[in-house]
Amino acid sequence: MLVAAAAGDHDALRWLLDEVAPTVYGFVYARVGGDEAAAEDVLQETLMEAVRGASNFRGEASASTWMCAIARRRLGRLYESERRAEVARRSLRVVEDVRSSDETGGAAELVERQDEVLRALGRLPALQRQVLVMKYLEDMPVQDIATQVNRSRVQVQSLLQRGRDGLRRQLGGQGA
């Protein structure tokens, strides 16, 4: 049936969406802590991968079991990207002149500024946020970033510029 669904057979697609997808959705939903949007995204990616790889389905397990294995790999990628994003958010530090912070009694101000920058960074598109973190927190060269995000050096430089501009806009034009 999977091969037929991949070929566009209407009945097979209906079976895939009505019979198999709800089982996979339930599997994913429980593992993303009830986050409907994340569950839907992982389900969609799983369905696309299953249709692309339908010819690899040997029928040794049910289609839903096979697709749950695909979903498990997709969830692993999601967890890893969330972990990296969390590490990046925790690692973010605002670079300020320590003397000016000390003069203004700035411990509370520094924490407030860090939170403000974290929130602003969180509102940027994921790829812009990722390249900014890699460049400025992990001190990676542009070429290494390009390799990691599967983009050219020029594309990474453009993403960095757009990210810096977006961060400035998010911070209301304050020095970012």
C-alpha cells in the first residue's frame, strides 16, 4: 500500500492518512510533550520520508511501526536542534564594558540586558540565530559555519548580516 500511496493512488493515500498517520501522530505527540505544532511538523516530515522511501518498505512490520521508526529518527533530530538552541540561549552573553556596569551598579542592568538580548535572539529566524551563535559565541570561522549549515560562505555572510540587522531591530536600534 505504501508504494501505491507513493505512486499517488487515491485509495492508498486515504489509507495512509486515515489509518496510519493518526497512529504515528499519537506516537510523536506523546514524545513532544503535547506540542501540537511540533507533532504536526514531525508527522509531515515522517510522511514525506515514508513516501520517498516507500520502495524500501519490506513489509516485515506494519506500516505504522515502520513509520514510527522514521518518526523516532526525526524526533532525534528535533531534540538535537532544540538542545543546541537551548545551549546557545544559555551561552549568550552580552559584551559590555565592565567598568560602565560597575559604575552604574549594573549587575541587575546586565542581567536585564542579557534577557532582552536573549528574547530578541529568540525572535530571529532559526538559521540567522544559529549562524550568529556559531560565529559570536562559538567563535567559528565562516567557512566552518558554511560547512555545518550546508550553505556557501557568501550565504553565511549574508545570514550573519541579516541576523545582526534583525537583532538591532529587535533591540530597538540599540547597539547590538
